[in-house]
Amino acid sequence: MAQFEIKEDVGDIESSIQGSTKEDTETGVTPVLAKSFNLLSACATGITTGNAWAVLGGGIIASLYNGGPPGIIYEFATASFFYCFIAASIAELASAIPASGGVYHWATITAGPRYGRLCGWFAGWLNGLAWTFAVAGNCSMTGSMIVYSYALYHPEVEPQRWHVFVCYLIISWLCCLTVMFCQRALPLISRIGSFFIVAGFGITVLVCAIMPSRNGAGYASNDFVWKDWSNVTGYSNGFTFLAGMLNGAFAIGAIDCVTHIAEEIPDARRNIPRALACQVTIGFATGFCYLISMFYAVTDLPLIVNANSISPLGDIYLQATGSRAGAVGLLTLTIAPIFCATIGCYITAGRTFYVLGRDDATPFSKHIGAISPTWHSPLYATLACGVFLTCIGAIYVGSYTAFEAFIGSFVLLTTLSYFLAIFPHLITGRKNIRPGPFWMGKVGSVVNAVACMYIAVSFVIYCFPYTLPTSPEEMNYTSVITCGLTLLVALWWPYINDIMVGSVQAPRKQTKRVRQAKQKSVTFTGCWTCRSRKVKCDERQQNGCGVCQKSGLECAGYDVNLCWMTDKKRDFQGLRRRQIRLEQSTSPSISEDEINRIISSLDSISTPSCTVTIGPFAIFSKWEHGDTEHVEPPALLENVHHTQDWSPEITPSQLDPELSNELFETIPDDNVIPNAEIHEMDFSPNWESLLAMIDTPNSPRLSYSRKMSLTMHPSPHIELSMPLFKDSNTSMLMYHYKNHVAELLQPVFHPRNPWRTTYLPFALEGCPDLCLVQNTGPTSGVSISLFHSILSSAAFHLRNVMGGSREYHNLGLQHRAKALRALKFALVAPKDSQQYTVYLTAMLSLVTIDTMTGEDSDFPIHLKGCRQLQRPDYGSEILDDSSRQVSSICHFLSLLARTTAHELEPRPWKTEGPFFEEPYFHDDDTNIQYMYGITPYLGNLLQRTCQLAEYLAFYQDAEMPIILLDGCSALYDEIFSWDIESESFDLIALEDPTMLEIIHCQALAFHSAIAIFYYRAIENSNPVDLQQRIAAIWTNLSLAEDLKDAYSFGEKRAAPMSWPAFIAACEANDRQPWVEWWERVQGYSMGNFKRQWKVIQEIWSIMNLDENVVNWRDALKQSGKLVLPI
């Protein structure tokens, strides 16, 4: 797959090692090829490039030998009939895999992982060469008509081959330069070409039908047109008929031309089959009617056959019209469509070699696989085709027979490339791809079989000599050209196999998926009944496990049983066994040398007057004095060595003097508050005033610059000279949470930050350390739990900021234990919406602790508890903003957890209900814009993607309902038709334009990540634009960080929502930009970022070591790590 890089300095054409585009970061990531075509222009491209009637007329002389006029008509109709089967097979593949590589990508996927790269290699190269030969045929055909028209008015001039060659070069390079430098005009040119084809067809048919009666020549008989068979080939009539179908195949055989602009067509899965149907239908109709009208106008066929004319079609027009002007006029109407068709052939050939170059499958792939950022076209790929065709045209001058062999191999090479895609699709049971909107079902096998049989039979027949007896000049050398080119491509394969990236890495299943082998464990897993019996459980999810059912026992299920901490001693012998995953310890560690230094320092103290503590060791005084003295010997401080996950405790002597004075000043006893008076007041209705008190002059402060802070100013009615909290640690942690942690939890600054405006007021209701005592009644245990959770989050973040301080680490552990204990004894069914919101906030705050620590994997338990919390019946009650915010946080965190779960939770589709569950986010839930940088629509898209993946997981070993396939297609259309201009960001735009720009970047990155997740979870495929989307995510997230750095003067305050970065980094081929990005965000000192980065590195390592692991979800499961990429 192509790798995309981003650079600041962009030249005319720049490409990575993998041959992809590099765009300027200021302009963002543009598509590899802009979607400049629509359905109309796509149909026009197919009609123009196919150009059936004009091509039939241009090569009419070769067709006359195989049966005369009746032979040409019937052979064309028969060839068109069989090509309908090929077209249907190609339309089915293009609908499932719309890619500019066409047969190159299809053959790679349908042949499976073992032979896919080889089949794709041959299919891509043979198809690309075939289209270059089609260009050569059109150019020579047009050149011959131009020279004939000139000679018609200048009888003294004898046409020469070099005359045709000059016209050939002019036409070829004019078309080549048009494709190279007029990318935006190509749809218009296609429409003009289709107009010429339709108008030229109509005029030609009318002239051929009318003029014979006007010039006195008369019409040919019906027998001449329909019955008089003329076989001058020397073969039997039956074989002559079959061989004559080659001419019809050359006219109708440009089936896949429109598929090569798949990346430039919106909704390509539906529009490509429509364009193919339009091309085949109009091609046959125009070609059939054109042949009939033309042959009725022929009055002297032997004169045309025996004449050594450079353009037999001109002789036919001359007989039909009876005038040179009429003949030249009709030739002009034929030249114009063929010229436009030549442009279409150049488009097809250039796109084919561009895709091959993008995957390092061509010489000079660095340039061939590049897109010009100036002209937005595959410049060098098209240029290479022009140079190659110049060489082919030179053969025309030297040997017309050799040139005709190259031109004639077009049909053999194209059908062979189709065969390499269709035949593997047939013999594998059509299971290696997931159906697109156009899918033939069971009939498809018959259609594919007929197409393959026709290709196989015609390939052999078309290699026979044209006539018997034959001569070197009349010999059919197409077999030599086809086999020779195939051999050359095969000889290059051993070299290119090592460097070729390939279009895909894994096949896609239609209705069944290979179930991943479950990890083996040394302990018993499964339902709790089987665990207690120490037997192997089959882990059946529906109606309990099968082992318990066979044994006649009641299955205890698979729910996680929480073990709450209490002060009572417990008997641990009765605890059930659970599977334990061994992970690297994140606890602080001390080297042996440090332990020796600490002990030596303690030994030097002879008779301590009080207990002295150094690190984890202490020496106790004979008399207890209540306080302990914490000592850090200078020798120890100078020789501190860290481990990877922990730095030794930082003492006042190591800190900046200003920071040291603020954080580590002498604190009086907690129970004594000098010069302070206890005020009794009820301030619960006005929490803004209380929150402002946290920022009073006596509040402990960190040395963070707060130039851009959104802190609320203290109320003018409350002036306190005393601290808000009795405990200094509580005051410091609460201050740090309000002014730093709360800002880290959302990607932009916004005054309605729920972690400040919702979490804090609920937490202060449960604060036991307030100097201002509320008299409204007993404190809620849930509020107490929330209060300690907030302090724990702040303590753990300070631990990270201070390089692993054990003091803050212990504070965090203590407050977390208190939060869990308080929540255990407080959980009851909430009575109203306000109480439900408080309960939900308390449980979500435990997830916030995990976000700050990065060391725990308890978030699935907390989120499951949130989902199981019984919601009271609101009735007509209107939810306030706090309830909406907390509900959105719960839904979004649960959604992200589903995306990284090791196993998708299978769920059957219920026919009686709606296809998708109720959306998590309503249109008016705009709070998630500033909380997570996404929109409600994007959140619901991810929700539907997860649900659809869970449906597919249920049917992975069973026949899949057709409605699920329709659902996949509909979801695909929704995802890839989204545009940020359709979203409203009024809530953000009113606050700050910089914040709006950051939200735009975050939303664009999130949308690209949804597309990548859809490919992995639904289709299990690697599309051609995967690395492009990864590059788009990197560009948008990096731009967002640059904007925040400029806004906050380099402070790390508003952390990004990291799910897009996690998804993209796991999928990236070019990993260095993501190494830099993840190292950059470590500056936020959030443990979850550190954990995600370690998991990503482990996923990379697994995928590097095991070639069978191509899906990051499989690698994540193999690692055994749980991660919440928030």
C-alpha cells in the first residue's frame, strides 16, 4: 500500500519511497485524485472510450474477410452477447472493490493471500499494456483517415506510412498532454466526446440511409446485408464465424475503462456498474445500427475489398455519398469521437500504471506512482505511456504486420487480465470479497463461468492465422506478442516480489469469517460455574454455557464480580480464580545500589530523636513523637537512577525555588486553622461562587503559567482570608484539578467544561474538609466518592508531572481507595434525574482516574456499571445541561471501549425492531463538540459501525441475511458522503475562532478514523486510500496541536482526543510521523497517552514478527492489553 508523507516544501512533483504524493501541511491532505467525475461524466467516459461504432468502421476491412456484411453483423452481436457476461462480472467486482487499479486490485483480492500478489501483478501489467496498444490503434486509425481525406483532394499525392506516422505522433502527444495538464477538463472532454459519438452516429446513419437514394446509386439488397455469406479465409464457416468475433470484440471490448477512474467518482460502488451498463448498451445499439445503415449504402463490395486503400471506410463513405465532400464529412464525424476515445484510453492506461507505480510495481515507481500537486494528475505515468507509444508508432513505419500484431493483442491482453480476476473469484466460491451494492448472488457463479469459458475459447481461436494458406506478411503474430510480453512480465516478478507493496494484505469474506483462535491460558476461564468446578468451559454466550447444560447445572454466567475493599479481615481462600494477564509492572522500583545507599545512610544515624524515613525504609525512635522526619541524603540525591516508568521522589531541594515555596511550605496541623471563622451557609444553589473560592490568594498554586486560563473570577460578595479546605493537600489537589486536570480532559477551552462545571459542584457536596460547612443535611456517599475520585485524578497527574513522585502516587492510591469504598456503600437505585446524574458522574470519575494513571484496565468494569445503572423514568422532566453532558460522556466512552475490545460482542439482528439501535447522540447534543471535538452525526456513525460489526460477528459462521449486506452498503455511503461543511459549530464559533479551527481538525481526523475502522471491522480490507486517510489524520491532529501551542504559548493544557491517532498509528506503514506525534503528546503527562503509545509499539512489534497478523485488532488481542483511546 502506498505510504503518504507530509512536507513543508513542496515542489512540482514529490513522492515518498512508496511513490505517493506529499502535500503541504498548510493546505491539508487532498485526495490522491480529486473526485472530478460524476455519474454523467463517468458514463460519458465509458461511451467515449468504448466508441464501438467508430472503431467498427475504422477496422472494417479486416472484418469483411470473415463472412462479409452478414458475418460482421452477426459476429458483432454474438461478441456483444458474451461480453455482457464479462461486463456483469467486472461490474460486480468494481462494486465491491472500486479502485483505480481495476483488475490489478481485483485479482489480488479474489486469488487470496497466497496467489493474490502474483495474479494482481500479471493482471495489472497485461491490462496496462493492452490499453497502450488501444491508444496506438486509435492513433493509427485516425492518422489513416486524415491522410486519406487529404489524398482524396490531392490525387497526385500517394499516401505513405510516414505520413500516417506523423499524424500518429501529433494525435498521440496531443491526447497525452491533454491528460497530463487538463485534469479538471477531462470530465468536460468526456461529455464532448460522448456528444460527438451520439451526434456523429446519428448523422452518419441518416446520411448512409438517405444519400444512396439521392445520388442514384441505390441500396444494397437484403440478402447482401443479411444472408450472402462470404468466406475467403480458407477455414470452415463455423471457425470463420468464431474467428470473426475478434473484430466485434475489439470494438466492444473496452469494458473496464470506466473502472480506472473509480477513485475520482463519488459513490463509485453504485455509479461504476451503472456506467458499465450504459457503455455496453449504447455501444451495442450504436454499433449494430451503424453496421446495418452502412452496408445498405455499399454498392460495390469487391471494389472496396480489392482496393489497396489506406482507409477502406473512406471508400465506403464515398460510395454511400457519391461525393468527396460527403466522404470527408463522414470521416470527420468518425475522427472526432476516436480522438476523444484516445484521450479516454490515455486516462485508463495512465491510471493503471500510476496505481502499479504507487505500489512499487513499476520501474521508477517513485515518479510513476506520484500525483502532481500542481496539475493533480498522474503526470509521469501518463508521460511514460506517451513515450512508449511513440516507440510503438515507429514500428508502423518499419513493419505494418508487426504493428498490427501489437494492436491485435489488445483483445487477448484485456481478456486475459479479466480472466485473472474473474476465474479466481469463481473457483474460490466467490467468498474472498464482501458484496457491493451490485451483487448477482447465486446467478453470479453462472455468469462468471460463462465469461471464463468464452475468454478461454476465444483466446485460443484468436491466435490462429487470419487466412489459409498464410504468408509471413499475413501471419497472425498476436500470440507471439501476448506470450512474449507475459514472459517479460514473469521474468521481472522475482525481482519485484521483494519490493512490491501490493494492493491488499488480506482477503475479505462474504458471509463467513475465520474465527480467531482463542488464547490458551494456564488457568480456568469461562463461566463462574466451570471455574469453580475447574473444568473447561465452551464459553457459549447464549443461554449459558453448554458444559453446564449437559451437566444439569445452573450456569453462573460471565459477569465480573466486584470485590469491594473493607476494613474487615477476609478469608481469601474462597475467592474464585480468574485469568491473570501478565503485564509489565508500572509500580516504582529501586535499584540494588540505591537500596545499599539508603541503608548506609540510615546506619549512619545513631540515636534519632524521631522516626526518620528515607524512601521505603525508616529507622524508628525509641520514643514516639507523632511526626516523622523524611530525609534525603545528598549522596543519594546526586546518584539517583530512574527506571522507565518511575522517577524517584522529588524533594523541595530539587525543585525550582518558587515552586518549592508554594508546594512544600510548612503546613499546620489539620485540626487547627488560625485566624479563621467557621461560616455556616448553604451555597449549593450558587456553586460558581464556591468554585471561585478555590482560586483565593491563600490557595496553593503550581508554577504553571495561566495567561490563557478560563478560570472564573471570585465573587465580589465573598472575600475570604482563609483557605477553603481544612487540609492543605486537599486544597492543592482541588486547585490543580480545577485549573489543569479539567482542562486536559477536553480538546479545546470552553467555559462549559463539564469536568469543571458539573463534576466539581457535585464533588464539593461530598467534601468533608470544607471550612464552610453546609447545613442542608447528611453528605451523600456518592458525592464523597466523586470528591475523592477528583482528588485521586489530580494526585496521579501531579505524580506524572513530577516525574513519578511517590508522595502523589500514595495520595492518589489513598483517595482512589476511599472513592471505591464510598461508592460501594452508597449505590442504590437513583430516584430522580439529578440523583442519576450524580451517580453516573461518580462512576465516570473512576474512568478519569484510569485516564490519569494509565496503569489500570478497570475502565470496562466502570463503564459496564454505568450502563447497568438503572435510569429513573423522567416522564415530562426536561434534562438540564449537566445531565446531557454526563450522558454524552458515558455514551462516548462506552463507544470507544467497543472499538478496542478484544472480542466483538455478537448480537443477532432482530427482524421485528429497527435495524440500528437508538442513536447515542441527538442533533441538539452539541456539547460533544467541545467535549471531544466531534459532532453528533459522527458519533452516531461510529455507533452504527460498531453495531453492524457486532451483527456480522454473530453471523460469521452462518448465512448472513441480505439486509445486513444492504446495511453495510448504506453505512458505507453515509460515511464516505460526509462533508464537514454540512455540520454546524455555532456553539464553538461564538466562543473563539481558534477553538473552532481546532474542532474542525479534530472532527476531520475522527471522520477519517471512522472510515479506517469501517474497513477493518466491517470489510476487513486494506483499501487503496487507507494510507491517504492515515496521512489526513496526522495532518489534522498535528495542525490542531500547532494551533493549541500558539494559543497557549506552548503550554500543554487541552489534550487531544486520541482515538483517531490510535487507529491511524496502528494502521500506518510510515510510522515515523506517528512516533513524533505520540512523543509530542507525552507532554500532557497523562498516563493514558503513555499506555496507548506502549500498546501501539507492541502492536507494531507483533505485526512485524508475525506476517499472518495483518489486522491491528488481532495484534491488540494477542498483546492482551486493554486500552481506552480517549
